[in-house]
Amino acid sequence: MTHSNRYRGIITATCTPIDSDGNVISAVVAAHVNAQIDAGITGICPVGGTGEFTSLTERQRIAVVESTVEAVAGRVPVIAGVLHPGLQDAIKASKDFLRAGADSVMVVTPYYYRPTQQGIIDYFRRVSDAVDGDLVLYEIPYRTGVSLTPDTVLKIVESTRTVAMKACNPDLQQQLRVVQAVGERISILTGEEGVFPVHVAMGAVGGILAGSNILPRAWTRIFDLAAGGNLQAAAELHKKIAFATDTFYSEPNPAPLKAALQMQGLDHGPVIAPMMPASEACLARLREVIPDALEIERECGMAQRT
């Protein structure tokens, strides 16, 4: 199996638009997806952490994936997040999302239990054996409490239908060793916006990012520069948008992002409990930074066309 270029570039981890009655707002999903693809985004990842997977009902999750698949209409891959900690729930959600039309499922390492490395390998083998579709391995140890060794990643890749990995491990040495172990076999996609250019320089072929909800062209430009070997220019642009990125994550994700999207005319509704809406201080800061951030976004769009 080759990952070729199917999972490459900037893939946006989208927010979930929910109305006051708990219904997925399909029109907003479609408008946002179309804007993202028009901006050069190469994939859409609904119902991950940014999509509030753990707060949604099963019905809502499936509705988000269905709406996303319909809006994407085959133009880019749809990678549906599966953030259950338990095997049977993860298998069922994966089957539901693939049946709804997702191209692959992004399965997080099982959390809460603190399993051994062999237990994690066995877990992903069981998911892969039960599901008729491709897997994206999702490692995010600062949320799950579980970190994967490069050897564990290699064994999972060798024995499952894993085609990509969202790597959110801030340990740069760990990231480099994972790239060395499996980078020629699967797509390594970073989720660490703070060190994104460095991860690309080490061999990541893109990223699954939340900040690209607001700045898709800027993140695409950063990736193109870094992947093209111009790390200095990538780092300079990365630094240039840091004021906005810092604001997007100044309070728990996705509250600031949902507020920023609303300011751009894409009302995604409130975050779901136990999350809290963006504070007044955060909203004030967003109003301050978004105009300058969107000017950078416009400049990056012009650079894409030249």
C-alpha cells in the first residue's frame, strides 16, 4: 500500500455547527467546507477534538460526517475522528462513519486505561480487522496520557490498514524517530501548530490543524514554503501569524475558533458543555487580531496565485 499524495498538505480539523435544538447546521457545514477547499485545503477532518467528538451524541456525529461528505463531494479526503477510549465503541463509530462516506477514520490511542505498548498494538489490529476502511493513527499524549514508541508505530503500520498518522507529540526527537521508522510507508501529518515548520522539515508531509479553520491560505503557504525547502521563509510567516494563533488557543479549543468563525459570518453555535463560551476578554482580543490576520491571509492567497 502506498500513501502517495492522498494525505498531504493542510487538512482542516473542523468545528461542529450546532443549533439551539442540538441539530447539525448542514448549511454552515457546506459553506465552511466550500470556503476551505476554495482556499486550497487538501482534506477535511470532522468530529475530532476540535469538532467536540466527546460532547456530541452518536446521532450528531453521524450527521456531521454525512453533511461533510455531501459538501466535499469527493473533492478532497474526509477523515472522520474517532475519539472513543473503548474498543467496541471505536469499531462501531468507525463503521458508522465509513458507511456515511468518510474516506478514512482517525482513531485515537485508547486512553484512561494507560495500556502497554503491546496492548495498543493489539487494539489497533482489532479495529483494523473489524473495519473495512483505512485508518489514520492519532497520537496526542498530553490528552490521552499514552505515548507511542517508534517501534510500536512501525508494528501498527505493518499489521493494519494505517495510511497516515496525526502526530501531536511535542517531543521532537520522538517525532523524528517516527518519521524515520514509517515515513516512507504512511503520511506523517503533524498536529502541532507551534512547531509546524520544524515537523515538516523533519519529514511530515502536512498537518491536520484547527487554526486553518480561520487561516487556510496562510497555513497552506507555510507548508508549501517548508516542504519546498525554504524553512526560513516558512518560519517567518509562522511567526507572523503567531499573534492570531496564540489567541485561538488562549482558552480551551474550540471556543475561540467558534467565536472567530461567527465574526466571519459562519455561526457555528455555542460550544457544548462542559466547554464554556469564549470569555469577554477573549472576544475582545479576537476582534483586535482578526482584521490583521485576515490581511495576512489575503496576502498569502495572492502568493498562491503567483
